[in-house]
Amino acid sequence: MRSLLRIAAALLTIVLASVLVFLALNVLPGDPAAVMLGTEARPDTLAALRRQMGLDQPLPLRWWQWLTGLARGELGTSHTYGVPVAELVAARAVVSLPLALLALLIAVGLGIPAGLFAATRHRRTGDLATMAVALVGLSVPAFWIGILLVLLFAIGLRWLPAGGFPGWGAGIAPGIAALILPAIALGLPQAAVLARVTRTAIVEIMRLDFVRTARSFGLTRTEALRRHALPNALPPIVTVLGLQFSFLLAGAVIVENVFYLPGLGRLVVQSVGGRDLPTLACLVMLLVTAVVAVNLAVDLLLLRLDPRLRHRG
Amino acid sequence: MAEHPDRNWSLWLGVAITLAIVLPAALSLAWTPYPPAAIDIKARLQGWSPAHPLGTDPFGRDVLSLLMAGARNSIGIALGAVALSVGIGVPLGALAAARGGWLDDLLMRGSDLLFAFPAVLTAIMLAAALGPSMGVAILAIGLFNLPVFARVTRSAAVRIWPRAFVQAARLSGKSRTRITLEHILPNILDQLLVQVTLQLALAILTEAGLGYLGLSVPPPAPTLGRMLADAQSFLAVSPRLAILPGLAIALAVLGLNLLGDGLRDRLDPRLGRQP
Amino acid sequence: MTGLLEVERLTVRRPGGPPLVREVSFQVARGERLGIVGASGSGKSLTALAIAGLLPDGLTAEGSVRLDGREILDLPEAELARLRGRRIAMVFQEPLTALDPARRIGRQVAEPLAIHGLGTSLERTARAAALLRAVGLPPERASPDSFPHELSGGQRQRVLIAAALAAGPDLLLADEPTTALDLVTQRQILDLLDELVAAKGLALLLVSHDEGVIARMCPHVLVMAGGRIVRAGPAAAPSTAGAVLPPQPPGRADPPALLTASGVSRRYRLPGGATRQAVDGVDLTITPGEAVGLVGSSGSGKSTLVRLLTGLERPDAGVVRLEGRDPAEPAVPRHPVQLVFQDPFDSLDPRWRVGRILAEPLHGLRLDPAERHRRVLAALAEVGLPAEAVGRHPHAFSGGQRQRIAIARALVAHPRLVVLDEPISALDRALQEQVLELLAALRTRHGLAYLLVSHDLDIVRRLCSRVLVMAEGRIVEEGPVGQVLLQPASAAARALLAARLAPPAPSPAPPVAPPKAWDYEP
């Protein structure tokens, strides 16, 4: 019941978001037909083109046709590249998705253990050092880490490529090698956020009465942390992971540009440069849908993780 | 019985680092060593020297002057964005907490909607539609932060409303607006202040990203992000150009984060509430 | 005599700080019961936690704690953990937070067995079910598969007791086990502990701020103050005798009502779509100058009724009239009725100075500043606080002083009715006495009407002449206090009476058999 409500709310959010995107990219820039023909165009030519492009129809109808088209997978044709947007997206997604996964892996694999380590050393040197590093990690822009990594590993040590992507056709290893630096740049700040959240969640829970109760049953502090604090710390950690997705996405748009990776983020920036607004509209809707979907998934996961939530309205 | 009296170093270190960036940036409003946009091709790509303490860029512009003016633009945009999100988000959150019911639901759904648009994406959309400008950058970052303030305000206010002193105020016949102004906001100010510093830090990070993509203030006005983008072509020749602006961004953000953490520790409700 | 537990010169401190527990020594023999009583901050809880090796981070213990003659204070955490649950078990104060919210209760009860490797998984499940039954939670009342949030406070405390006893310890440390519960539930939990400890021959160390609780359970008591044992001896229940029953207002034939409620109801929507009828068709009348008590166990609807009567909330059905008008109407000046809240730490805005707090009820009266100030000072003087108090913030005052400030705030607008919502239950016993006397004196002086909300009949008896008994949202009994005390007609009133740990001096014979431990569990 509650899950269904959540799903409905997410769908509504996507529909409303499409209104905003449609207004921003179809109404704000002015009449695309006038832009195409230039200022000297004759009124009847302009009217003909507008009819041909469907611009003479009322706005709500145009929006509805656009949205239902998207829902059916008809993303249109990119006028910069002259290929269907769907093909373009598919070709770029095979770079962006592995990059995001790799970054997530680094963030979780580094951040959660670091947070746990700091929590067990609460207020001791290990804790303070870990948190100092995390604070710095959280303060550094991902794309600057990217530039520094290029400086060190590509220009200085010449271990890894400075940018570009050979394509998966060239084999898995070169592909991964091209993604490893961007993924580190993207993953490090996220790892710092996760480390802080994990530490705070664990420390707060270790203070709660039920952890003391568990110790009074015969658990040592470390066992109580593993058996009681960690399961109860998962909901806040998962929540933050979901919220961070939108930062991961924004970071990816920039980092792909730093490393000249042919991913979705770079496509977004390229379509702005080429004033390819229909393609941009599709891409923005795709990314916004991804944000909403991830947050929906987190909500549904939380319902499973926390028994108290299942009964609330 | 303060639990960690040694924690205030975070606050003061934060103040010191923030001032170290903010003061030169503020100074650039009145004075910079050279006009930031002054091109001098003969003096291009110089290293450290008494004339140019931080050297020059490929156009012979003075890097120190560029950094000062760039930091001023970044901080200005971040301040504008946070002012926008506080100015709209806090009243909306307070209203949602005071009224509850369908209004609460509506406002929170609305903030969910805005939150689905990462600032970079909004900025890209608006810049594509209207062309990049300072206003677009402020609007994009401010819109993304707005839900944060609406939510923080609401959740903090919702915890104050049921308290007995608020009920006493209601018994004296005061309106909800008046109670919000007199009791609720003063009691959540601490939490809002912490959030303001942390969101300022995030706004500076985001602005740097927009600047890097060329979506913040258009040239010739310098931004730290664009300085980094420009420096990428000269990475092998002059790594200094890529390190300095990044360092300035990182220090500003680190200073604000330290400040926010220090404030939070100091205002931790667990430390001060019970005698 | 060989003690099971021997504590010698136990000292607890923060490194470098002053000792919080100073050189405390005592012994508990097998099967013996010992109480420790003291105000908050006296070091009684820290003593119990130090014995179990569960001191909060940053505190260290010195001295000696021996179990069966073996020193355990300096054992490493892993070895100490092996004793906890198996030899020494603990029951804590907060049943709301002492259980892991993400685990089913059956598993939590079985956890000590699992930790100490007792029995197979199947045996442990069966044993947990048996233990839950033994503490009065048969499956039809609370399935072992339920989560803690699905249980009431009293039920959670039963779960905690079941888990503490699971691995068959010899010594039970109970740290304020009933403080967070209402009186009826407290009585049931104490009876249960009494039965179980006697049946299993456990040694019991019971820590409480309430001498009545200790006297009910233990023959001997240690009194702690400032970290030391200041007295040791037989436990005795404190006396609550001595009525300050004020003179009755001269009876008139038919005094006009000050406050009336007729058919007032309020229901709340619960999570998941169900509703709860918090207040169900209540009728009542309070005449000017009358003191009426409203008693009931927690969850009986008292607080909701107060919110309806004062206009803080609107009823779903029925009408409330205060001097003939609806108090929930925004245009109605609310000053004829004022409220004194239970928790003096919550009822004063921490950001405001006392002067501004006291002037708040004068809002809307359009007084000039001089008159406003005069009224504030007069109210302060009435409750015995100096005029300088106006310039200070609430945190500069103790709990008792804050409650006086809250009473002054209630008086400042010259109300006709003051609703007192558990006004002394958050205060120490000595302060309770003073505040009760203050309330009695103020009422006589100003001819105020009181509606005193409490779960404690003894307090009601001292201030009020008439009492209303509430249960499940309805008024189930009404009458003169003496009559309800001596001849309670309703089950709810009998339960409240039976829950009293220390009946007043000339105690009438119990009208009914005291209830079994789990008879009245909601």
C-alpha cells in the first residue's frame, strides 16, 4: 500500500519534471522556427515551417505529444549528429554506466570501511585522522581531483591514459584503464561523504540503550557493533547513498569532460554547444528519471530495512 | 560538563581558512595587483616573480589578480544562491510545519520535484535556453538548494511545535505566524546556521563545476572553474595554473565545512539541553 | 558470610575529573536483595553499570568488584562479556529504547542463550517462548515475532526482563526498572520481578530514586548522595500522610458553571488507517472556585481531554464552553484558562528571558508597559521568586524554580481556571511538597478553580474535593475524593489504588484482592 503510494508519487514527479523541462527548453528559448529561418524570413514561410514542425498547436498538446513520445521510446533525431537520439544514448550509456558503477564501488568500498574504522576508534587518533582526510576529500571538487590524477599518473608517471576512450571493442582491459582515473576522481568525494555518515550513524547508535542491553546479554563492544549497530545504521547510510546519486550524476557530467570520455554527460554538454535542444531535453529527462528512480528504490529498500516504517502512514 | 572541549579548534580553523580566502576576494572589489583582464602577451606563462607573485597565465594575465577576482565571483554566486534558497525555503518549511495537512504534503512534494534536478543539469538547461550568466548560475544552484532548506526548516520546526512552551504561547491567543516568528525560528536558528555554512560550501563546489563547463559568469570575468578548464591545455607546461585555482576552491570549501562542523559540535543539543 | 558480590572502595571518575562515585563498599549474598536509593546524579546508576563493566565511554572505575571471590573489575572486555548475561544480568530504565528496534522480540530474548552458546537453535526458540510466557506475554498477547515498537512500554519491560533471565544468571542488576512506566504498570512489573527473583533465588541489586519502590522489593537499602553511601539500613516507605485539603468554597444552591463539556469526543487516525477513540463522549462541569481531580492511567485520554478543554484542539463531536464561549475560537481571549505543564524543562522557551515569558499570557490584553511589568513582578512574588528573575533565562533555574515560573505565568493574566497537568510528577519528593503547598495557598488566595490531572490519587486527595476517573476515553467514575478512595466503584479506580506502593497511614483494608501482575496490562 505504502509502496504503491511511493511509486505513484515518483511517477507524478517525473510527469511534473517533464513540464519544467518542456517549458525550459521549448518556451524559454523563443520560437525555434524563427531561429532556424533567421530574421529576414517572410511571414508565410515562417507560418509554413511552424505548421510543419507542429509549433502551431497549443502548448499543452505539444507537451503531451512529446511526453508520450518519450514514454514510447521515440526520442527523435539529433540534428547535430543526424542519428536517432536513442542510438546516441545507447552508445554513450555503455561508457557512463560502467563509470558510475566503478565510482560507486570505490565510494562504498572505501567509505563504509573507513567510517566503521573511525567509529571503533571513536575520539582516538585513528578516528581523528580518518575524519580529517574525509573532510578534505569532501571539500575537493571531483574534477580537480581528476586534473591532479592526470597530472600525476598520465603526465608524470605515464601509467594510464590522460583521457579518451578506446571503446569496448578494443577489449575490457583498455576500457577499464581509461575509466579508472575518472572513477577515482568521482568516487573519492563520495567515499568521504559515506565515511562521515557511516561513522556518525554508528557512533550515535552505539550510544543508544539497546546496544548497552546487548552488551549486558554478554556481547563485547565490537560484537555489539557488528550485530546491532551495523544493521540499525544501514537505513541512514542507504538514504545518504540515494541522495548522493544526484551529486554523483552532476560530478559525472563534469568529470567526463575532464577526461574527454564519450559518455552521456559529455553528450549533454555537446548538445548545449551545438544548440541541439531536442536532444538535450531527452537527456535531461533521462537523467531526472534516473534520480527519481534511484530515490524511489532507496525508499522501497528502507521500507524493508526498518520494521518501524512498515506500519507508518 | 562539555563532552569535547577540544573540538572548538575545528570552528576556529574554519574561521581562519575561510577568512584567508574571503578577505582577498573582498579586497578584489577595490584593488587587485593588476586588472584581472589585462593581457600582456610578452609576459605569458611566467613563473613566480616579485612582479607576479603567482606568475602569469598563457595570456600574460596576473594569476594572483585572477584568483582574487575569480574567488570573489564564486563566493558572490554561492552567497546569492544560498540567499535565494534560504529566502524561499525557510518560509516554506516553516509554513509547512505550522499548517500541516495538505499544504505540508504539497510543499514537500514540490521540494521532491526540485530535488530531482541536480544543479548542474538545471544550469545546463537554463544556460542552453537563455545563455550563461551569473543570474542563471545563482538560479540553478539556488533552486537545487531550496528543498534542502525547506526540509531542514520543516523537520526542525515540527520538533518544536509540540513542546509545552509553544502550547503555552497558543493558550495566550497568539497566531501561528506570530508563534513561528517569536518561538519557532529563534529555536531552530542554530540548525539553520549550520546548514547555511554547509550549503555555502556545496554551492562553491557546484559553481566551480559550472565555471569549468563554461556555464557560470561569461568571460572576460574570471571564475576559478574556468581557470581550471583553461589550464588543462597547458597541464604539461605549467601545472601551477591547474593547481592554484583548485587549491583556492578546496580551501574555501574546507574552511566552510570546518566552520559548519565546529558550529554543529558547539550547538549539539545533547550537550546543552539538560543541566 | 561469603558474598556473591563484594564491592570494595569502588570509585568511578572521568580521568582527571572529580570522582562521581567515591569509595563505595557493600556486599550482596546469594539470593539477597539490596536497594540503592538516591537523587539523580548521586552515582547510584554508575555503581550498577561499573559492576557490569558497562560504564559510558570516558569513565573509569577503580577499587574492587568480586564475583564469587574473583576480581572482575579489571577483566578484559571479552572475559567480562562472558560473565554478562550468564552470571550478571541487567534490566534498564528505558523500555522504549532498550530493545533493538530492528529485531523481533523472540530473537532478542533468545540472544543471551545464543551468545553463551546454550542449546540448539530450536531449543533456544522454545525457551524464548517459554520465557515470554513466564513474564506474562503469552503468544496471544504478544507474538515472539513482533517488533518492539508494536508493544506497550510495560510489555517491552517484560521482554527485557525475560531476556535478562534467559541465560540463568545469579545476580540481577535492575537500574530504575519502572521509572518510565505509569503507576499501574509499575506495580505490575515490580510484582513480576518479585515473583521471578523469589522463584529463581536470584540476588537482586535494585537501583531507584524512589524509596517506595525499594521498600516494596528490598529489606535493606543504601542511600547514596554525591557519590557516597550516606546511610545504610532497613528500607522504609516514605509517608505521604498529611492533608492540605483546602476549605470548601461556601456551597451555593446552583453556581453558574465556569467550564462545561458535553458529549465531547476526539478520535485520532493511527498509522495504517485505523483510528483510536482518545476521548469518547465526555460530559463534565467545573464551577468557579472548585478543585476537580482527573485521574487515570497513561493512555486513558486525560491529556487529550485537557487539550480539548483548553481549546488547543477541537473536538470531533460535542461542545466545550468556557464562560459560555468556545475556547478553540481564535477570537476568544484564552486568559480565563491557563495551563501548568508537567515538564518544567519543556514549558519555558529556552531563548526567552523570564520577564518576557511571564508577560506572554498578557498578549491581547492591551496593557501599558508599566502595568504589564507590575503584573509580572506581582506574579513572581506570589510564587516566591525574586524580582531579579525577570532578566534571566530559564536555564539559570532549577527544576522546582522553573515550575514556580510556569505557575507564575499561569497566574499573570488572572485566570479563573488553572489546568494542572501532572504538575509535580517531574520533581523530587521534597520539591513536590513545596509546590503542592504553594498551589493550595494560591487557590485559597485567589479563589481559583483547578482541574488537576494526575495518575496519583494521593496528590489529588491533597488538593481536590471532587474527582473524575478516566479510562479508555470515558469518565467511568465521579465523586467526592474520600468516597472514591475508600469505596472505588470502577475497575480503573481500583487499579489506580492498588498501584500505590505506600498507602497513607490509616490504611483501609484493600477493598478487593490486589491484582495479579499482568491483569491490567493494556
